[in-house]
Amino acid sequence: MSDPTRTSQPRIIAVANQKGGVGKTTTTINLGASLAAHGMRVLIVDLDPQGNASTGLGIEPDERQLTTYELILEGVDLNEAILSTRTEGVCIIPATVDLSSADMELVANEKRSFMLHDALRQHAMDSFAFDFILIDCPPSLNLLTVNAMVAAHAVLIPLQSEFFALEGLSQLMLTIREVRQSANPKLRIEGVVLTMYDARNNLSQLVEKDARENLGDLVFRTVIPRNVRVSESPSYAMPVLEYDPQSKGALAYIELAKEVMRRYPELTAVAGEAK
């Protein structure tokens, strides 16, 4: 059950795009690590049955005794579900393939869209003093993604710098609008971040131009480049910021974290870097 007496309010951001392969999990992991590098305490909620965010942060399968499945469907205590990671300042609620059946099990529950919302607002959350909660959504607009949007204050959308990139956004925007109307009227779009960007490629430049013309200030100034270090780092179970802190990918995510933090002025005193 949610606790209305809670005073601490972490900023909850759902990282969502129903299209796979757009850099959603990569952005969740590396934005989380970059926010932590600025002094923020971050919780990542792995809501993808593939569990890639968990793997990418070094959580072995045998460590995932309690996961987002148990958190949502069995109401386990946050203290038991939250794990520390090797990245200082970053914790995670991991996922396993068990989560793939959650959609069917949620359908029969009358509070099916609010299960994650209530789970993340347990009184136990206060003791962790998180500044941000990043939810890594599955690559579909199913009940798990709806749960993330109902639980979140905002949605961050990774957009791959490739042909037809904008076409899939219409259904995502429609889902966000429906969630606003039915369950979470304060839900907003945190922003759209262009991923896998190749400045030498005319197509990337055209996608960026199209996105900025159509979406305006919703598009972050920072773009995430196509970078081999970003691609390699998950195989070493670490964010790119630890794998190669001077790589173009790492520096881009640091800049993205600054942009995100500037949208929360109350945090800038904590991280003087984000000015």
C-alpha cells in the first residue's frame, strides 16, 4: 500500500519506447550512473523481462531472489527487493524472465495499473533517500509500461537516429495521453533524447532536424553518439562512465544528466556541476 505520510519524493522517470533497439536500457543505466556521479542517489527499476539493466549493472542471476515481479505482484518489502550495485550511488530492483507473465496476472487485478505506483511509495522508500528513480520499461506498450507511467512523474523517450524513428512515437504519445486522462494527470514528457547519433551520417542529421522541428524543446540538446565504448560496456557489467570515462559516450551521458538535473532546480545546490 502507498503511504500518504511520506515526505521524501524521489523524481520518478520512466524510460520508455515501445520500439526495441533504441538504446532504452543503455540510457537508463548510463543516465543513472551519470546522475550518481553528480552526487545523486539513484534507484533503477528493471521492468523489462530480459533483465538487461540488471545484467548491465553486474547483478548475477543467482542474486535476483526478489525482483520487480515479487515487488509488483506479491507486495514484498522494498528493503528486501532493492540491491546495491558496484556503481556508487546506484541501486537496483532487478528483473528476471518471470516478469514476462506479469501482464496476464495483472489483468485480473482491479488495481492493475497502480501496482508499481503503490510499491514505490512504501514508507520504506524514505530511508533510502533516493533523488531519482529510473524505470527501464519493456519494449512494448503493455500493462507493465502503463504501470511505469502511472508510477512516474515523467517519461524520457530515447529516439534512435534512424529512418522512420519518429513514426513509432505517435502510439507512445497516445498512450501517455491516455494515462494522463485516466490515471496520472500530472504525467509529463521529460524529453526526447537522440541515441546512436552519427554526425558524419546525413541521415542522423536529418532525423535530428525532423525531431527538433516537430518536437521543439522536448528534444534534449545533448545527443548520444554511436560509440563502441557504449556498446562494449554492458559486456563488462558496468556503465560506460566506469568502463571508459573519457569516451564520447560517457561524456555525452554526463551532459544529459546535467540537462535532466537543470529541470529540477532544487537539486542544483547538491551538484554544483549541473549549472
